[in-house]
Amino acid sequence: MKILHVLSSRISLPPEKYGGTERVIWSLAKAQMAQGHQVRFLWGNAKTVPQGTIRFQKGVPLNQQIGDWPDIVHFHRDYKESIDKPYVITEHGNASEPKEYDANTIFLSRKHAENAGGSCFVYNGLDWSEYGEPNLNQPKDYFHFLGKARHAIKNLDGTLETVERVNGKLAVLGGKRFRLGKGAYCYFNRKARFYGMVGGAKKHELICNSLGLVMPVRWHEPFGLAFTESLYLGTPVFATPYGSLPELIDQPEIGLLSTSGQELAEAMSDLSRFDRKMCHEVAKERFGADPMARGYQVCYEKVLSGQPLHNGKPSTQGGLLDLLPYNA
């Protein structure tokens, strides 16, 4: 099958550091090529892209840019432009306003689909060969937070308060200690160390040596790469039961979900309840690139046979970026 992935992103392929959606797309493409498919990209003005990539041209009709090569086009955002080729659209985010989705939209989790009035979903996956080996035996003396510190929905404030309950240390992967301008913040907590937008081997090392991921998000998480990355590297997860998270953290040995900081802190105080090897094995089995590629293959074949992925067009009233409660 000839597959064309489309996203007008400025982040390189493969991503050099940060770029969650782009890392998923790259992992998917590699898995598809390993399964015998031909894969190309229609991409944005990024520094580095694979040979044969078509550069996205603003103002030029998509049909013209796509051409006749692909059997199926896989969009990673909805460009609201009709094309002649069969296609699917992966929805990677949440809607703040009322929205109607294309009938060929694929969501990232069962709850993500339900929140949008749909049913078709494929879990994100990553190429775990890029992550090295987990630390299953001797973590260091800190927890970690993995998300953009400036985003209230990721709830760094609640994370810091929860870690303080156990008199713990925190590695913040995703921001500096202070930020000026839009979304300004400043944190004085001396037990928190801020590593900025860290990526690659340094990020993997920090996660690998952590006692656990603490990230009580305050929104309907569509999927949550931070959670599956942390599991793969052997760390249990302490978070809220919002969005996809009950689907990811579905066994008591791999983490705890609660809207109560006290309950999370009690669990964090007794890490013997959790199994780092099981954390790793769950992520390796369920959230790798190969299961993701197989899931998308089913969707492609359904569309190529002339069937839509949903009965009608999914729709939502929005409000999915509103802050949800957390009692730190």
C-alpha cells in the first residue's frame, strides 16, 4: 500500500528533540515500512525531512500537492479541503468550541472518541527501540513531571503540592523555573529542578531513574505520551482519572489515578505497591509502534472498501479544554 502522511509541521522528521505528534507519525511510518508499505510525507517547512518528502505549499490545492501516487492519504489535522484520494484524519487534540468532525476521523483513545461523539480510535504508539533499557531495580530519589510547565491543564502547580506532601524531590521536564510574557510563571520550590524542554537520551535517562511520574492533569487527556513513555522506562504513574488515563493505567501495579492529592501522596509513600517491570511490559506490549500500525491498517482497509469509520459525523459541544477539578 502507498501511504502519504500529511502535516504542515515545522518540526523535523525524525524529530530532533521535542515533538510528540511528529514522533508518533515517524514511529508509525517506520512500522508501516517494516510491514512492507511504501510511505511518503507531505510536510511543512522543517529543517530536515526524509528524501522524497513533498514540501507543503500554502495556497496550492491539496489535490495538486498530493498527486496520483498514494493509495490512501493520512492527514494529521483536518485541512477542511476535499480531495479525490481515499483518506483518514487523525484528531490529535480536543475541541474548545462546538465542532463537527469528518466521518473518517480517527481518535486517540476510546474516551477521546466518546467525548467527540465518535467510536473509532487507535492508541498512539512509539518506536521503543529509541528509548534504551528501563531501570527496573534502583531508581534515584526524585519523581518527575513530563509536560509543558506553562500549560495549566498539565497542572505543575498540583504536581508540586502533591510531591511536597511526601517531602519529595521533583524533576520538571518541560519548562524552566520561570517564564515571562504570555503564560508567565515563577516557581521557588527548592526541591524542584527544572530541565527545560529536554529530549532524547537525556530525557530518557531522567525518566528511567525516577521513582514515578506525577502529573495530575486537569483536562480530558486525548492519549498521553508522557504516561506511556514513563511506563516503558519502568516508572509507575500518579495522575487523575481524566480522558484516556483509565484506559492506560488499568492495573493497580502500574499506578494510581485520583483527584485527591492526599490519595496520590499516600500511594507515592509506599512504592512497594507498584511493579516497575510490569509498567515496562504493559507499555511495550500495548503502546508500541507495531500495534498502532496494525490499528491504522484496519482503518485504511475499511475506508478503501468504501465504508466510513463512523456512523455519521462525530460532533462535540466543545468545552474540552476547561480545567477539571483536582484537590492538591
